[in-house]
Amino acid sequence: MSEPVLCHCLIGIPGSGKSTVAKHLSKLIPNAVIVSSDLIRFQVYGDENTQGDWQLINQRASVQIRAAIADGIPVIYDATNAKRAWRMSFLMQLQDVNAEWLGWWLKIPVAKCQQWNKQRERRVPNEIIKTFNTNLQKFPPITAEGFVAINEIKYHQNKLILETIPAQIDNLTRRRINSKNRVKNYELHQYSRLLDFDRLMHLIALILRYPGVGNLQQSAPQVLENILGKVPIFTSSVAEISALMSKISGEIYSDRVALERDLFWLETNEILTLNYTCKELELTSLDAPALITHAYSDREPFTRLIETIRFILHNPLLFNPESGSLPTLVSQLKARGLVHGKCQSIIRKDIEIVLKPYQILPEGQMKKGYFAGNAVFSNYELKTIFDRLIIPNLKHIEDPVYLDIYQKLKNKIDASKLYENSEKSYPVRAMKDTSIVDTNKLIKLSNLPLLYKNLEILEDAIATGKLLKLNSIQGSAFFADNVRGSFEAYPIQLVFHDIAWYLGFEYAPKEKNAGLLKFERLDRLTLEGVFEARSQSQQLKSLHNLIELYRATPSLFIGKTVEQQQKFLNTDKQQDSDIKTTVKLWFKDEIFRFIAEGTKRYPASNMKMSPPKERESFYKISFGQIFTLKSSDDPNFPNRLHLKLPQWSLEDVYLKRWILGFDGDVKVVAPPELVRQIKNCGEAISNNY
């Protein structure tokens, strides 16, 4: 067989000077022919600017290249070749012809390319230039793509350095020898070929980026439509994965048989499994002495890389603040015998040239530990969150949006078989307080546009400051100050209090109570309209005021008039006697032990107590700001509690109910108005019997 024809493939972003290099090469190489993608576009479409059908252009280029090589003529292929998948696909198509390909990478600063691009007749948009440059930075050309060598053409003093090209061509034989010597002791494995290695890395990244991939046509069809433009019917999980790999990473990575083999390997080696035993990786040896290798063709670096990926997946966000993310990762890998020796700089390089470019790890610095994709919790942490935070709260929350998210999470956890090898979780924690309203039945039985039926609209209105038209449900229970009829308001916050969900809102300017902040039970309201939003600064200011009001009160009763609220919010804390009152309660010893434990019932500045005698020193040392009062002179009621509350709190049903709940173990001392109210309540109860 005759010597292979040495051909040349140019690699560079638009405006980098590829055509200049092609012409220079054609002068150095006798009889060489330039095959240009731009020229083919002109031949097919009559205009170089028409991008056209890439498959058609590629086919035309392949025909011209094959014809030239068949005649023994060297080819100079002038195209961007900015993506690795393009370069490898191009060379794979020509594997059957008697040719070798030398790659010429034009490493020109992107700013200079953009400048030169402006001087050309056929200008390429800057965004495309930036995208191609990013592709080349992430996946620079390497010999393992199918080249005999990669030569770099650099830029200096406003021109391309072309003088070294003849020497680079003449040095090809020496470089071949050096390459063979360098890899002769490699222990090759099943991912030593770049195509197989690339496909495996892209597959891991795909699985991390789209949890549940392989069943997205059922679980998340919108994701498929966003990527593929439609939701095809796939006959298998691998078929769906193959379609996504082809669209996102490149058609050369979409072989279904190879992907199925990769998935099996990932499961076998505990990368796609819940169990992690640090088992030794199972790798098949590869007999390919003539293989053009990549950086991970040898077993040792490949094993180190996979061990790092596997460890991060199962142990996300490990972090020792005294050392930092990378030293923490390396020390943990060493502690488990997964890596050895001084390897921190090598693992840093693994992260830089593989884990981040393939998007297995997210972009940017990871200063608080490493994690891959959305895997930010370990199996134990995820089970703990699900068992102890989510499940116990289901009855407590009774929020349709929350329940929908819970169901999706449960389905994914069931699919992951997180509990397959463990006993059913024991309900260690629970929350007894729940909403007194059966919202599920309310939603099913009512034909009204209940707010509970429109929680997504409501939450969006809260977040964006939109005005809503609301109405109270006719016939629902109400106190004198409750909302009645239709009104417009800005919803501010949803708050769960005691027995139900409440909506905090501000009456719109057109309303009689314009500007009044108020709470109303969510299940008592319907939605009649959504209008334009106010500014975010206005919404945040109202939120701040609402929070300040309800934190200072016993319940969600936060006043009857705008004047009251504004006076409370704007009054100097040193001169608030007109808007605040001090509720003074005296307690018997036994019940006061319970009262004294409630140190977060109100802000410390609004609550003062006398310390219980049995633990006086403890309370004074631990909560000195609160326990500042002396005991009373009444031996039956020696323990004192002072609460500084808004004046309107004296009308708060919740406050009175709380005091009456202590029966005869509490004595109201001040203010006189509250003394009368509690006394009247006691007499009214007594009169019933």
C-alpha cells in the first residue's frame, strides 16, 4: 500500500485567519488543493454568507476531499472545526481513505479575531465568534481526535506567525516516535479511545443535568420539547438518552448500543447507584497498540478521575473551612485509599480539564465544597429531609402547591429506590397543629374561584406586587373587623398561624381603608381579578411594615385603622406610651415555670419577667435582658410578666383566650381596661352555670 497522503485541517474561530493560512500552506505543498466550506456555500447557494444545510455542505466537502486523495493530492480543509464533535465526525467519515491529517490550530486572541472580522466582507456575529471560542477553550484539538499531530499557529505584533510551518511539518516523524515511546507502557482500558471517553463524560453530565432522563417523555415532557422542539415517542430509555446526546453533545455520541453499555458500567461501578462501598472499578483491558491516546487512556489517571467523580456524587459539599474545598476533597479521597501520594495539583487539573468543561461540576469557584449537578445532598441527608421535615409537615401545611411538589419528590425518591434496602422509616418527628379547614374538600366541592384554587397566581402576585380583586365568601364566619364583600388589595405574605393559613394584604388606594395592613383567613377569600403590579420597593416596604406589626402582637390582629398602624411604625421607641400599653400579669409559682420558658414569645425588648426562684441565677445569666423585674408583694402571685403591646391588642381575642386559659393561676394587674374585660369574661362564664 502506498504512503498515506498528508492532509491538513485548519481549526479556528471566524476571523482568525484560516484562509490566509490555507493559501500559505498551498504555496508550501506542491499540488495541494484547498477545500473551503465558504466556497462550497458559494457554489451551492451563490453566497458565502448563507449558512445553509450543514449536512449538504459536509457531503460536498467529503466528495471533493475523497476525489483529491484518490489522486494522491494533499488536501487543505478550510473550515472553523470549532467543536470536537465536528472534528471527530469529519475524520471518522474519512477513515477508509489513505490519508493522515495534520491539525493546524490558530490560537488567536478573540478580540483580534473580532477586529479582523469587522474588516471582512462576510462578517460573522460576535456572539457566534464567542461561542466558537468557548468551544475551543473547553475542548481544544488533540491528536486523539484522529490527527497525527496538532500544530499551533500563534499571533504576534499584529500578524500570524507562519515562518515556523515548514519546520513543524518536517518535525512530524520525530513527534510520531516520541508519542509511541510515551504511551508504550500505558495500561489501556475500555475508555482509552477518545470517542468512548468523551461519550461517557457527556453521559454523566446529561444524567446530572436532567434527573430522570430516559423517562422525561412521561415525567417532564416540557424539558424534551425545549431541547428537541417536540416530544417524540421513544420506545426505550436509551432511545430518549440517545436523542438528547445527539442534540446536546453531538451525533457521534448517540450510539445506542454504546450508551447502553456505558449505563451498565456506571451502575456496576456505583456511579448511578445509591450504595457506595468504594469498590474497585471494573475495567476491561484494551489491546490496541496503535491507538492514538488521550490524557486518560492509561488506567491510573482514568481510575483517579472516576474515583473523584464517584466520591463527589456520594459525598457532596464536604468542606473543612481551615483547609478549603480542594484539600478537603483530596484528604477524604486519601483517607479511603482512593488516591495516593502528592496528588492535589493533579486533581485540580482533572477538575479544570474534565469535570468543569464537561459540566459534571458547575462553572465558577466552589469555595464551600464540591458537588455535581443537582446532587447537593447525600443519601442520608436526603432521607432525613424527607422523613423529618417533609412528611411530618404534610398535614400541617395543607398547601396544594406544596403537596404537588411533595408528590413529585416522592415519585422521584420512589424511582431512585432510596428505601429499597432499608426498613420503612420510623416516624421520629411529627407536628400536631394542622389547619382546621379541610381545604381538599373545600376545593373539590366549591364552584367558587377560591384563592386556594389559585395559589400559583397568588404567590406570583405576592412576589411581583400585583394588585388583586378579592371577595369574601358569603356565609363564612366573621368577627366585627373581618372583611366583608369585594375589595382590591396588594397581597403581601402568606402566614400560617395557630389554626389556618392567613393572607396578609394592604388595601388599595381606591378602597375606604386605603393603606391599611390586614390579615384574613385564606380559605374565606375568592379571586376576582389580577391587575398591574406596583414597584418592588413599595412591596418590600409594605412587607417590612407587616412583619414589624405582627411580630409585636399576640396574634395576626394588627390594628383597625391606618392611623394606628402608622403611629406605631413611626413612633420613637422612647416615646411610645400613646400607642403602646404595658400588660401586667402576676402568676402563681407552678404555672409560671411554663411561662418563664417562653423567652421567644415576644421580642426581648417588649417582654420583661421576674426570674423563677428555683432557677433565678440561670435565667438572669442566660436571659438577662428579659428577667429584670423583682417579685411582686403578693405571696399568692409572686411572679411578674410585663408585655409591651400595641393599644389595639387589648381588643385581641387571642390575648384574652391565652390569659383565660391559665384559669385562676393568673391575675391581671394592668391596664384597667384589660382587668375589666377579663373580670367580665369570668362573670359571664359563671353566670352560665
